[in-house]
Amino acid sequence: MAKLLLDLRHVPGDEADDVRVFLDAAGIGYYETRPNRWGITAGGIWIADDGEHPRARELMDAYQATRRERARAEYAAARSEGRLPGLGAQFRDDPLRVVGILAAIAFVAGLAALPYFLLR
């Protein structure tokens, strides 16, 4: 019976391609299910043979560890170079959106605190 290796919901295309490449390189048989028309399932990459699943899982864990480290290094580099937008930059780019989000946060916090003040 097949086992799911990777649910493709919210998975970037390059990551799915990398998974296909390392499965092919390791000689692990797999197949893919595509997302359905209504968005209920997102598709996935399945390992065809149960006996290959532990080895595929080890390869997947190693791949995700290297991808995580690469992403963290890219984030740290962008942060140190000042390429990440902070709250000030977002406010300059779209002040109405930032004010709207802050107002929504204050509204929800007020609704959450309302019972406390009414029951006091």
C-alpha cells in the first residue's frame, strides 16, 4: 500500500521538483495525485512501496533540513542588508492598509475584553 510522502498544499513548485529529482536519483518509485477541481484535495507525492518509505522519509528529512538552513541564511542576509520591509516601510507603501489592520486588531481585542468589563 502506498504512503504519502508530501502533501502538495502550499508547497512551492521548486520544492516539489526537488523532491521528484531526489526520489528519481535514489531510484524510489513514486506517483503523484493532482489537486481536484474544487480545491478539496491539493494532491500529493506518494511512495509506491511501503518498504521504500523509511528511506524516502530520511531523504526528505535531509532535504528539508538543508532547505530550511538555506532559507534562514537568505532571510538573515536580506535582514542584514535592509531588504526586508518593516512596519515603517509598509506604512509608507500602503498607509490605509496598515491603519485598517491595526483598527481590526484593536476591534477584535476590544470584543475579547468586552465580557470582562461587562461582568465586573
